[in-house]
Amino acid sequence: MEKFIFGLALGMAGGALLVANNCKLRNLVKKNQEDIMAKAEQYIDKKLGECTGADESDEKQEA
């Protein structure tokens, strides 16, 4: 287990060094981060809309 954790940490550090020293990789990482954040925001907005819509319909049925 310790070897796995050590290998994981070493791989993360190596990847970080590659990204830090390569402009193309840095731009690729930034683009992917922006895409993931946009998808996460859309998902959250969708779920909040569903929750809000369900709450409003419950209130109308009670009235």
C-alpha cells in the first residue's frame, strides 16, 4: 500500500512538472478545467431547477 501511495505522489509530482514546463499542456489543462466547471454549473443549475419546480408544484397542490 505504501508503494502505491508513493508511486501516486511521484506520478502527480512528475505530471505537475511536465505541465508547468510545457505551454501546450498548460493550456490544455486550463481548457479542460473550464469545460468541467461549465458542465458542473449546468448540472447544478438543472438539479436546482428540478428541486425548485417540484417545491412550487407541491405548494400549488396544497393550496
